[in-house]
Amino acid sequence: MERRLSVANRSLASRSSLRASRGSDNAPVSRAYLLRRLRRYQRLYRQPVPPDVAWCRPYVSLMGELVQELRARS
């Protein structure tokens, strides 16, 4: 493979995902942090799927639809 690819089966706010990115087990997660993470996922899923992993296009498309539908509560 010409480049490094990785796949993580984690939700937007999974405990293991949040802990890994923040480096803390028990610290509270702020609303602002979760909203930044949501926007990052929305950008990620708007990007086209590279041709060498075209097999995952249907799944990426479904995830893209899902994260685009998410809205923050007021």
C-alpha cells in the first residue's frame, strides 16, 4: 500500500475514543469539545473515498448521512 490507512469502529463519543484523544480517564468532556469533534467527523465524511478503498464507499456514505443529520441541542 502506498499510504497508511486505518479504520476505527468507534462512535463519535465513545469513552475509549475520547480518552485516547484527551489523555484522561475521568476528566469531564465539554460541550465545545464534542461539537468540535462532530464538525471534524462531518468534514471527514464529506470527503470523497479514495479509489483504492472504493469497497467501503457505501458504508462511508451511510455514515456521512448520519453525521450530517446530527444537531446539537440548544
